[in-house]
Amino acid sequence: MVKEVNAELDQEWVKLILEAKKIGLSLEEVQAYLRKGGKKETEKEVPSIWS
């Protein structure tokens, strides 16, 4: 079953995500940062999938 969602994007979040991508953060790095509540994870190599 396909559910159609009509959602408005929060422009502040869009700006933050685009800035993260611009400075070279990977999707996984952003997700990990958000999961940790903004606390920095230990440094590790994470492959980028944001080409």
C-alpha cells in the first residue's frame, strides 16, 4: 500500500542539511550526530554517499 504524504519542509532544516553536505559531511555522519543528540561521536572513517 502506497501512502501519499503532503508535508512542508522546514526551511531551517533544509539549510542545515545542505550546509552539512556542502562541507563534506556524509549522510551517516549527520544521522549519527542527530541520533546522539548533537554530541560528537568518536572520529572514524565513514564513506560518503552524498555525491
